[in-house]
Amino acid sequence: MDETKQIAAGILANTVAMKSLAAAIAIGAGAIGPGLGIGKLAAKAMEAIGRNPEAASKIQTAMILAIAFTEAIAIYALVMALIIKFV
């Protein structure tokens, strides 16, 4: 009986470790795409403003909206990581 408890404890410890690793991978991989996307958005917006300064307010508005949608993907990854970790 004691051996069964030790095996169960080992399985539980492995499960917790795997869930933690999966959550870390989920948030790590989920942050790469939005990070690259926001960087590219900002670079192209600065380039566009440099070429046409009169349109800066329209470009800035569109850029902020696009950044918000891109950041939502990172938030979805965070939610999935939290679900993996605590459920």
C-alpha cells in the first residue's frame, strides 16, 4: 500500500511539472508573434509618417487599433497558459 502511494505521488508531481512546462511554452510561443507583429506595425507606421507627415493622425489611429488587436492574441495565449496551469 505504501508503494502505491509513492507511485501516485510521483505521477502527481510529474503531472504538475508537465502542466507548468506546457503553460510556460504556451505563453512563450504566444508572445513571439504579437511581439514581432507590433514591432513591424510600429516600423511601418514610422516609415509612413516620415513619408507623409500630414497623415500622421490617421496613421497613428490605425496603428493603435492594429496594436490592440495584435496584443489580444498575446492575451489569448496568457489565458490558455493559465487554463493549462490551474485546471
